[in-house]
Amino acid sequence: MLDLHDKLVRGRLFKAVKTSREAWRPFCRTAKELIRDHVGSWYQEKPHGARYKTLVNFINQTARIYTVALAANNPRVKVTTENPDQWPFARRFQVGLNKLISDMQLHTTFRAIVLDAFFCIGCGVVQMRDTDGTRFHGLLESEEDVWLDPGEPWVNRVPRDHLILDMAVRELSKMRYCGHIYRADFQKVMDEPGYDKAAKKLLSPTSKNQISDAEFAQEIATGGAVDDDELKPMIWLMDLWIAENRSVATFALDVDAPPLIERDWTGSQGGPYKFLGLGLVPDNLVPISPAANLKGLHDLANRNYRKMERQADAQRTVNVYPPGEEEDAIRYRDAKDGDWVRGRNPKDIAQVKIGGVDPGLQAFQMIVAEQFNTLAGNVRAMGGLGQQAATLGQEEIIQESVSRIEADMHLAVMGLPAKSAPISAS
């Protein structure tokens, strides 16, 4: 057990967290660049959107198809029992669970987490509203969650930029600690009866800019971090899952103080943080994202399109005539359709086409687009964007292959077999 009130133990923990946060920042910067490609070049003024003009946004289309395919609807549960006497309870329990999932709009959270995983890694935090009425583990930062009843479960997406991962380990399941940072209302923190009074005496409001060199994706829309948009004094807090203690501790970020509160975790062995990756990397904690694999082809395709756009803009059709034929050229120019006009030698006056899109570049671009579709897992078929084969039999084979790819990703999203396992009521 780690004694979080021991200054030496706490110092080692904070040093490890700081080192891991610094190791995590390059991944956040890469993900931010991928998200800039996702929003394209007209989402915001430069330099907040894509760095270069985006004519065909392959990244955006693929992200939408993945999100709809993997998290289009609320998940549903089936509760079963082998005891006939418990069938009515199992049925009521099933209806109640599915209603709770619907009320939580779980599909909205799942879609956001899947979208995060498309760019890097997705994370959700699972917790229960405390029955003693205290706010805990994120409710301070999320004003929309204040309606939660005591004892009601909830799932929140954790922004990738706010994540804290134990970067020293090789697998997500081996992390000794993990968590996230968030902004909290300073006065609510001070008024919170469940928080340690001695720790609260060491606190003061903090600026957004307390986190130096941060690469928040939110800045794509809002620009740099400023404190003027906050209506109340705020403070950075940090929630940490301590695997050895099987607890979640809340600290003030970058303040050498005991935890404001430490709560025992009674849920699954892995703790309250659930992670989603769509491309595992052996012996590395952070997965490789689909967007990172597709960015090269996305950039190449748009360079080709920009070049073809310039070629198309440069295309001209001009009328030429030989010296001394000016009068004939003027008569031809001004003549209406069907008119009879005099000309010495009409064959000397002709139209000349200049420039235009290079056919070889067009053919190459078709190869690039097809390669992107293949590397993305045949997103045209996955998204229902048109027939992919000449015959019904071939089309069924393609759809079957796509279904296997989707099933593999569904496995990662749901953490269950391809066919959801029922809950057994005993």
C-alpha cells in the first residue's frame, strides 16, 4: 500500500506522474495535427485548421464511417437465468438496465471515445454517484452531471489531452497508476465537506496556463488558453487511480499536498478508467491509430488534387489566326450561329487548347484513392457508399470480409465477444 500522506512516497508518485505527462505530450501533439486534418481547412482561420488546403477530406469521411459502424446505437444487455422462478426478476432487471443505458445516452459517450481512438487512444471513466451526496471524480468539472441521483452510475469521456498514463509500462493493463486532470470550481472545492481540510488550506485558484507546453485539441477552435472566459475562480485537480491501493485519489495539480480525498474502488480489477485502442503496438503502451496510418495517403491525395486544381484553372481554349487575317477573325468572332460570313481561308483560324489536367496524374490519383480505401479497411463498403463488385456473389464476399474487420473493432470497443454475452442472474 502506498501511504499518500507520507511526503516521501507522495513525492516519488508526483515525480513519476510528471515524467509520464511529459512523455505523453508528443502523442497529444501528433493527435492534434491529425484532428486538424479531420476538420479540414475551412473549420477555422489559419493556422488552427488543416495546414494545407483540403479538397477531399478522406480522414474526416473515414472517421465518420468508423464512428457510425462501431457506436451508432446504445448497447443493449440481455439478462438470463436458469431458475424459472427468477425469470420475472431477470426480465425486469433487463428492462431497467436498458432504460438506464438509454437515459445515460451511452452511445454518445461511446461515439466520442471511438473518435478519440481513431486519432490516438480513447478513454472513459466509470464511477458511481456517492450516496452521501458528495461530488467526486469529475462531477465538479461537469456541470451537466449535477442531475445525477445518489447511487446512479455514469460514464464520462476523458479528453486525451487530460489523460495521465503510466508511460513506464508496456501494457495498459499493467499500469501502476493512471488518471486525468480537470478544471474545477475553486469555491466548490473549498466547500466540499468530504475533502481534507488541511489539504484545502494549501490551495489557491490556478490559471489554465499552469500546464506549460500543453497541446490541447480544444485550441483548434478557441485558440490559446486564456482565463478570461472562466466565470469563476478555477483550479486544476488531478484524479489518480492507484492500482496497489485499489483506490482513486484526488489531488490539486502540481501542489505538494496530501490528497483531498482517497476513495476505495470496489469495481473491476482494472479500475475506473477504460481504454480503447484500434491498433496495438507490441511492448508499447500507446496504440497506433488508424488516422496515423492513413495520414500519408490523405496528404498525398490532397497534394494531387491541389495540383490538378491548378492545372484545371490554367486550362485555356484560345482562337488563333495568321497575320493579315484580322478582319476575317473579327467577322468569325462576331458571327451568330448559322450566319454566312466571308473569309479568305477559314482553315487558318482554329481553336487551340492549352493546359488541362494531366491524364497520368488522374490515373495515379485513382490508384491513391483505391489504396486509401484498402488501407482503411474498405470504408466504401463499410459506409455503404455504393456497390463494390459486378455480381451479387462478389458483393456478398466483400461485405463478409468487411464484417470481420468490423467485428474485430467491435471487440475492442465493447470488450466482449463479437456476439454480446448475456448476464446471468443467480
